[in-house]
Amino acid sequence: MSEDNNVQDENKEQEEVKSSTCENCDKHKAEAEEYKTGWQRALADYKNLQKESADMRGVWAKASEQYILEEFVPVYENFKKAFAHKDSMAEENGWKQWADGIGHIKKQFGDILKNYQVEEIKTVGEKFDPRFHEAIGEEESEGSEPGTILKEVEGGYKRGDKVIKPARVIVSK
């Protein structure tokens, strides 16, 4: 009999486990569904944030372009004014005034570049550096060490350590 009692006790325990498991199962299913819904909502929010960030980057890029263009428009206007006065250069003082005007425009361009931390790459008399210079020719030169820059053909520009445009130069042999 004691064996029968043990079997009955085991059956009772299994039924209790089944009934408690089923209760817990419903609870866990509801909890899992709640987590799934929250996760889906968070995923949708994240995708919306990514799209919004991409849109904002586009807006910032356009605003940045607009700002830079607004700085260059007055320089362009001064070029137009300088060339509008080409007929008056026949006067005695005309060339000097025109050259002064062009000098002013050059200074305006330089100031804009300086505002953006753009600087010219040093060339003549400097040692050739392929990171900043592009050699387009070589010349014999007495008194100059080989690899020294003799002439600048086109200026180069950099912003910090990033080269915007390498300087094109003639180097001594």
C-alpha cells in the first residue's frame, strides 16, 4: 500500500505542477507579449530616429552650403564691379585703382579661407613633401639641395592636417 500511496502522491504533485505551470505559462506568455510589443515600439522609434537624423543632416548640409555661398557672393559682386570699370583704366590713375580693387578682392577671399581654417601650403624654399606637394617638373639649380622646391606653379591648401589641394611645384634635381 505504501507503494500505492507514493504513486498517488507523485500524481498529485504532477497535477499541481501542471496546474501551477499553466498558470505561470499564461503569465509568462502575457509578459513575453508585453516585452515583444515594447521591443517593436522601440524598434519603430529607432527607425524613425534614424530617418529624422538623416533628414536633419540634409538640412544642415544645405544650411552650411547656403552660409558659405552667402560669404562668396560679395566677393563675386566686387569682381563684377572691377570688370565694369575696365573702360576707365585708360585714365592715368585707372590701372592703379583697378589693381587696388583686385587686391581687395584677393584679401576678401583670403579672409573667408582663414575663417574656415584653410591655409596655404608653403612651397618655395621648402623641402618637397609628397603629402603636401605634387612635383610637375625638375630643374637644375646651383646652390639648392636636391628635393628643394624652386617654383610654385599652383598653390596648395590644407585645413589642419587634411590636404584640400596639393601644391604643384618645380623641384631641384
